[in-house]
Amino acid sequence: MKKPCKKAQAHHIFPQRFREEFLKKGINVDHPKYGIWWESNSHQRLAFKYNEQWAQFLRKEPATGEILEYGRKLMNDYGFRINY
């Protein structure tokens, strides 16, 4: 994953905050296919909201497939196309 510009930050599609929950479902949050570059200002401004959306979703105790699909949907909602 090549950094597109100096003003981008690495972003984990599956937040590190929930690492253990994702690992239980077989998802390695640090795998490169689950990462993108996000423009720094936007990333910092939206990080709390993004993590809260995940917290609410994970309360439903979703299956692995549902988690992967939610990651795709959420990233699409934020304007990103991902390829996992």
C-alpha cells in the first residue's frame, strides 16, 4: 500500500480498538488488505464517529461475513472503494 501524499494517514478499516473482537471472528485488523490511506484532516475529524459506528454495530454480535460487509458499506459511506 503506497502512501498517496504527505497529508494522508494510514487507516484501519477494522478499528484497532476492537482488535480482540475481530480476531475472534478471524479478521486480522493489521492485514494490508484491510487498510487504506485517508486524508489527514478528514481522518482526524471523523475518527471518533467512525469508531462509534463500529461500536454500535458490534453490539449486535455479527458473524464474520456481516462484519466484512459492514466494513465495505461503512467505507463506501465515507467515500472509499475497498477491495477485500
